Amino acid sequence: MNEPSLTPAVVIGAGLVGASVGAALTTAGVEVHLIDSVSSHARVAASRGGGSTEPIDPATVRLVVVAVPPAKLAEVVADALATYGKATVTDVGSVKGTVLADLRARGVNLARYVGSHPMAGSQRVGPLTARADLFADRTWVITPHDTSRAKAVLTVHALARACGARIVSMGATHHDEAVAQVSHLPQLMSSLTAARLNDVPDEHLNLAGQGLRDVTRIAASDPRLWTQIISANSEAVRAELEAVRDSLDELLAGWGDPEALRRFLADGRQGTRAIPGKHGAGGVAYAEVVVTIPDAPGALARLFADIEAAGVNVEDVRIEHDPAREVGYLAVQVTKPVAKSLQAAMTEAGWTLRPAESL
Amino acid sequence: MNEPSLTPAVVIGAGLVGASVGAALTTAGVEVHLIDSVSSHARVAASRGGGSTEPIDPATVRLVVVAVPPAKLAEVVADALATYGKATVTDVGSVKGTVLADLRARGVNLARYVGSHPMAGSQRVGPLTARADLFADRTWVITPHDTSRAKAVLTVHALARACGARIVSMGATHHDEAVAQVSHLPQLMSSLTAARLNDVPDEHLNLAGQGLRDVTRIAASDPRLWTQIISANSEAVRAELEAVRDSLDELLAGWGDPEALRRFLADGRQGTRAIPGKHGAGGVAYAEVVVTIPDAPGALARLFADIEAAGVNVEDVRIEHDPAREVGYLAVQVTKPVAKSLQAAMTEAGWTLRPAESL
């Protein structure tokens, strides 16, 4: 079968994601028409290579991408299916089941609708931050339903491919369960941990280490954006939260029993090993080599030059700051077998090392 | 008042922390005698500059540092107070209240005992990993009690200073509350989040992003070590866990109300701002510039050289890996005002940029 044609395409909603889809399709040679309820957004996106703001004959349109806020998705998709009578229509919302249920409740024929979720997009939401390569090598989940026409599914695949994304195909319910588990629940757990800090005296916070910072980092995200995302996935997230509450109740019920606590902690460690690692490889054991960064111009560059001269493959790096001193540390993660040789090489090159992570 | 003399000193327990104290004191010119129930540990520590394994007249000892596992601390401290009749005795356990209560229950005179907690020490627990600079610039909490003699308190201060640490003084109860809040609770929250992943299908885990990895990183720690630490701080940690359960119950009770969810998320964001930032400064807003790391030798070093040539102050860096491709990204955190100029400089130098963090 030939690759379905995407041209001409219409993008409705010229925020970061919509404008970036427009730019990616334009780069791929597709004729793109941009529409936004705030017309200046469409003009800004057009001026940055996202397409044109000229009107187009709706009957000729092959693809419509709906990139409006979560609460408006179903309404705009339904309108687009009616307006663009031959086009495949997709949306880029980060939750899929609610849109589909809402469309079904409207009695709309959904043969030409296929939902999708490009997993990219920072918290910068305007068209000024749009870019053609936003989706390059990112996951783009495509969620066909039982009444999707095959041609529509193939068209959305072609869209994701034109944007340079890596395609994952799953049903809307599976998708929403997956993001509830790997994204929405961790977001709430981070917030739950961070919220406790509002009651912690400053002198106690001075004992905070890197662990607390890691666990609470994503809690600093925009509350309004996450309220919309989680509200749209309410049932799946509630199920996850209830499972966590059950685990927490069980932990508290067995409190004081060291063996119950050890099992709980061992379950947690086991869970971390389920996360796909670098390049899809499973859990590899890493070691950290921590180097003091001298407070001198070019120190980091010289440090990296020496690390690379040591010939080791760096898996990850992290800068730690000492809160009381004008000094930082570079924590370099390497596979265990090479940690010793890196330590030796760093010491020989005159750097100051020390063990990582305090308890 | 003169600096109290620390020499000769005895270190009981030649694991990482004890052997490192021995090495730091030896470097500072103190005569150190090492004791370990496993005599080979003491010999290894001695061979690495941690002190001597020769016997010493107990009546001459000025300082005893007890660095044995949590469950044995009180017993060994009590023995040391009896054996070394003129010495100040401290321990280095990461929980303070239980040791103190246990010592009081034994009816021991505690005038010469002052607890302490050097906040350093990785999970590598043997004397082979010991080093004289383990405590350099780390926090060392000293926990005097109401019957501590002033000279004993000053002696433990001198110990921490000799090891190069930054001293924080607080009561044992405050210390234990503080570590329950900023260390033990986050550890359990990370485990709670990670444990859920054991029930998540692999195809869902493929959608995992950096946020999940951050929240669950410390859950990969050693369950046995953390069972001991948390068991010794059982009451303070239970209080924290119960507060979290209350918040979780409240969140679930208001589930479906977007305004309640938004307030919950806003509380979390507020909490992240309570954590002291770099160099003790409060919450500064950072932006991230994400650069593709080419798969070529020396790429990271050249990248850092170009970042430093751009003249910006790097606050933090993180390497992200794409699970499906042999490519990585360097996420560079800078203050918001300089993000744009860094982006421009990187683009001009030929690097490929893109926005960070997918939702």
C-alpha cells in the first residue's frame, strides 16, 4: 500500500504542540493550514514556519490535527469531522479515553477519527517555542478504536512518521492506564512528598540531600496544566492512588515489624528494575564516581576532557551542590567494572574524588 | 578555651565510617587505635592509614568513636563509657533518640556521652572504601543532651572539625524528626511509587519518562540497610507516614473536584520551594537547554567546552537516554535569563537543541 497522502493538512490549535506539528509537516513537504481561536497565535506559528493562515476548501483536506486544550478536544474533533468531510482527524491530547467516550456520547461517526499522543512538549506552551524537531525520536502513541477505518489509522501513522517520531500503538484504555501508572501517579507521589515540606522547619530542611531533591523535582510543575491532565484521566489515576493507599495502609499496619519493612523496601527495589534502562537494556548495575569541581573557569570542560581521555563510557552525570560552600561535585555514573579505572585516572589527573550519596 | 585534645583516640567499628574517621583523625595528627569485632577489618583499616591496631591503656584515652551497626550502638557506647573512664564517647549512628533512650534505660551516667551523625557514607560499607576526606564539607550533626558535660560537647565539635565537616547542633529528638522528614519519608515514598511498577505491564513501562526515574531512583537502595535505619526511627517516621496517609485520604475524598486537585498540586509545588537551593539560596527559577549528544568520541568534552565558552553558569546537568536509539541528550539547567543566550550560542556552535521533559 502506498503511504497515505497528508497534504493538504489543517492544524487546529497553534500552541507549542500544534505549531510544532505544523512546522514538522511543512518541513516534510506537506501543505499546512493553521487555525487558532486566538488568530495571533496562528500568525506567530505561520511566521515561524508552521504553515499558512490562508483559508482552504474543506473538501480537499486529507488530515486534521486537533491540538487544543484537553477540555475542548471532543467538541473540536466532532466539528472537524463534520467540516472536513474526507479528512482523517486526530487529536494530540495526553489522555485518550475521555475524548473517545465524549465523541461516542455525541453519536458521531468515528470511522475517520484516530486518537494519538505525541509524548513531547515542555511546559512552554506558546507557539514561540515551537520547532519542527520537537517529536524527533520521541514516542508517539496511536490509539485506534474498533470503528477506526484502516486508512485513517495509516494516515495517523504517516503523520507520526513525518514528524520523526517512534510509533507505539495501543488502545485508548491501555494508553490511559499506562500514563496513569508511569506518569500521573509518580507526579502525584512527588507532590504528596513535597507538600509535607510545607510543615518542616527550616533548620530541618538544612539536612536535605539529593534523594529528597530527586523525589520532589517534578512536583515543581505547573499545577493548572497537571490538573487538566489528571482530571481527564480521573478513573485510571484513582485506581492507582487507591492501590498506593492499600500499600501504605499495609505498611502502617505492620509498622514495627522489621521483616515487613524489609519486604516493602525490597518490593520497591524490585520495581525500579522494571523500568527500561538505557537503550532499552534492562537493569544494569552502575557505580558513581564523584569529583569536586574547582571554582575556576573552564573546570567542567577540563573535567569532561579528562573523563573522556580515560576512555570510559559515561552513563549519566549529575552536579551536586554543597548548600554551605561555593563548591559543586560532579557525580559520574559508569558501569561497575570501569568505576575503579575511572577513579584511578581522575586521581592521576589531579582531581579530588569522594564517595557519593550520604545517608 | 583551648581546642580539646583528641589524642589518643579509639575508634570502635572499622567499617566505612569508622575507618574514615580513623583516617581523618590520623591525617589531623591524632593517635588512633582501631577495634573491630572482625579483627581483619581493623587490620585492613589500619593498613589504609586509619590508625593502629596496637592495644592502648584505657585510662589515657581522650575520645572514643563508636561506629558499629545501629542495633549494637547503645551496648557498645555503655561498655566504652565504663572501659575508658576519662574519655568523651560519641557514636555515629544515623538515628539518635533510640541510642540515648537505651543508654538512659541502662542507668548509665551520660556526662561524657554526646551523640553525633556525620551525614556521609555511601552504601559501600567495608573499610576498603574508607577515606580521610569522606566528611570534608559534609554536614555533621551533633546532638548534646541535658546531662552532657560541656567539655564532652566541645570534644565532639573538635572531632567533626578535625574531619573537615560542617557542624549542625540540635537535640536528638529534633534530629530524628528532621531525618524522618527529609530523608526517611522520601525514601519510603520512592519505594511506594516503585513497588507499584511490579504490577505494570512491560508495554506500559515503555512510556516511562525521566520523571518516573527521578521519583524512584532512591528506591533502588539496599533494603536491609534502610530497614535498620528506619526501624531505629520508627515513631518519627510513622508520624510522617500517617500525615501522608491523611493527605492521600483527603485527595481521594475530594477526587473529581478539579479545584481540590489544583490546590493539592499547588501545595506540592510550594513544598519544593522550601528546599534550600544551591549555596543555601532559596528557590531560583531555572530553565533547561537540551542538547543532542552525538555518538562520537570526545563529544561530551567538546559540548562542555562550548557551554563554558558561552560564558554561562551551569546550575545542573543531566544526561537523558532515548531508550530506542543509540543517542543521548544533555539537559543543562541554567537561570532563566541566560537560557536564551545559551540556546543561541549552542545553535551557532552547531549543536542540535530541543525542548526538555515530555509530559
